[in-house]
Amino acid sequence: MSPSIDRAVHTKIRRSSLWSGILTLILLGLGSPFSALCGEDYEREPINYDTATPENPISRLQAALEEGAVSLSYEANTGYLSSLLQALEVPVSSQTLVFSKTSLQRNRITPRSPRALYFNDDVYVGYCQDGDVLELSVADPNLGGVFYTLDQKAEKATLVRQNDHCLTCHSSNNTKGVPGHLVRSVYVDQSGFPIFSMGTHRIDHSSPLEKRWGGWYVTGTHGDQKHLGNLVMTGTKQKEPVDNSAGQNVTSLDRRFKHSSYLTPHSDLVALMVLEHQVEAHNLITKANFETRQALHTEAGMNKALNEPPEHRWESTTTRIRNTADRLVKYLLFCDEAPLHGRLTGTSSYADEFSQWGPRDEQGRSLRDFDLERRLFKYPCSYLVYSKSFDSLPGEVKEVVYRKLWDILTATGPQKDYKHLSDTDRSSILEILRSTKKDLPPYWYPSQSAADTASSGGAPEQKID
């Protein structure tokens, strides 16, 4: 038997009268109590990905369109794109350009006609030159990545949810086994086809710069640091390392394609860095959401089948929640972030706009403040702690996340896995969160926590490992 089995299960299964209860668990699709039940199917209870009603910025926009409260305007060159971005509050400056044939409208994508991607904290919008549709996705607080299209030829703008085709790529080990997003770096030939024989890299903030941006245009300066952006291969026989000197420190794409069909001439380096951090953070938030809800659902079935009280907490449930919280916290605090070795500067207004979105504490500090010389952000804690997806995490896992964050940020001296955080880093992040995050537990505020403890006559809350 697995070492992760609850001790209580060992006792229960010795009672032959309960074997029928265990069989009931399996027949109900709740799985066997002899496993951690990882990777449950999100098409079933309690997630019901296909049949649950989405509640996100795109679904709300579609409802407004149907009611006539909002309309989208059409432009000859880019269709509904500009109006859609405005309606969803997605900044034009976030534009990044990818020329690998690795998305829905791959027949439209080449180095001469890249796909443009725009994003904010929740929404992603893809645009292809002369494309049939605009491609949209969103980090839905309850469903993870949800995908839509908007017909560029339709007289009336309608956002249509898409699952079948999108989930082929957007629900796999690369997205943590949940509906989500991914950024890839691939070598690309002159037609835009990926050269998979040369390797491919899934990118997040832990990826070294030299592995990033294959198949993407990149505008910005980065000194002597190397990357794979702006590189079009002329043959398939080459091996790494590839000479990409012509693709470094590019500030204009004028000679590479005509950008008059796009909203800006940029594929901003800083926007790419933020995008790569954000998509994996969304995946891990969704994973924590699904894993917790599935664990609690399985537990409820086990308690019923084994005649336990509804509130009985199984060790396996606690373990699953702690493990998924631990993975999320490590990513939120930029563990394993690839270091930078010089100043990065984009070419658009994206960095300035992103920094202004706040919130800021009394000293004017924000988790959106960039470093861009040693690392991505000045204060290494993800701004997605303010997102609706994070706020909508089940209370059971959010409680563990907050306790882990508190323990790390208030620790003295270096900690395993968090040695990259200096005392100043931890102090600054703690102060910023105290000032700007509204749902923190009382123990985050020492004076308030002490007063609560004194008034109740109780002892301070114990730490969760």
C-alpha cells in the first residue's frame, strides 16, 4: 500500500463490512482511498468544466453584448480588435508577436505575418492578420483557462466559448494538468514551421534568457545577454548553439515584416517577461483551486461511505492541500527565478503602464515595480495575489498559503528554498501586503492579533508547516 494512505483507512478496511463502502467510492468515481487521487478528471464533479457557467470578464462582456448595453466597433484593417481590447481593458502596449505556427490559425502565421498577443492580468487576446477570428482566453476564477473566439467577419460581435480544439494543447502536463496557458520557445523555419528536432522549451520565469523567445519577435535591449528571439532558421540540420547575433538588442522590426496591419510596431521585451511569469502563475493558482475542491469532494464521499461525520478530515486531504499550496507559494515568491545579468529595457510604454496599475503602500511601493537588472521585479512576490483567481481560492488552501507566506516573510535568516529573499526583500513584501491586501488573516497584524488573543484569553495561532 502507498505510504500516503491515511492511518484511519488501514483500520477501516480491516472491517469486512466496510468493503462495500470502499467499492461504492470507486463506483461513484471518487477513486480509491489507497491513493492520493491526483489528477482527477475536471470534467466531473466538483469542477464540471464543460457544463459549469463561466464567470469572468469575457463572459460578462458577452452578456453585455447580448443585452445591448455594450457594442464593439469594426475597423477595416484589424476588425474588432481595438474595440475589444478597450472593452476588456487590455493595454495595446502589451503587444507581443509570435511567428511560429503553434496556435489555432497556424495557416495565417509566418515570420512575415506574425500573430499578435495582448494581455492584462486575466485576459489574453490573439490576433492574426486577415484571420477568421480573434482568439481569446481568460483565467476564470472557478474554471481555470476558458477559451473563446470572436468572428472577424460577423456583422454582430459574438463571443463563443470553445473547448474541444483548445484543450488539446491547453490542458496537459505543460499546464499542470488543468485548463491553462503556456509559452513555448521553438526554432522556426522561413515558413513559420517549428523545427522540433532541434528541441523546444516551455518557458516561465525560471527559464534562462538564452532559452527564451524562439519563434517570437523581441524588441528591446539587454546588453551582452543572449536569447533566441528574432531568429528564423534557413535549414533544419543545424544544432545548438545557433548564431543569433543579428537577433540581439533589436529595437525596430521594420525590416522583418510590415507592421501597418498591427496596432503597434513593438514586441516588447518587458511584456514578454511578464507574460511568461503570469501564465505559469495562473496555472498554479488553478491547480491549487482544483486540487483542493477535488480533495474535499473525495473526502465527503469517503466520509459518507465509511460512516464518518461530515467534518472528519482525512490525512490525505490535508496532504494534498499542503502540497499544492507549497508549489503555489514557491512560484509566487519567485523561487528558482533565472537571474538577469544586466539591464533590460523594452521599446513600448508597457513597463510604465504596468507599474502604474498598483496598488501601492504608504511608502509608494508596489509589487508591480520592476527591477529588470538582477531580476524581473523589485519586490519578488507576484502581483497575481491581487487577482480574482487568487481571491477565489477555496478557504482551506488560501489559509495554508497565507500561513506559509507569513512564516517565510517573518523568518529570520536564510531559509531552504527561499535563500534568494534577503531580509530587506521579506520585510518589504510583508509591509506591502499588509498595506494593500485586504483579506489577510488577523495574525498578519501583530498588534491586532495580540489584542484578539488577549481579549479571547487564547493562545496565539499555531504555525502550519
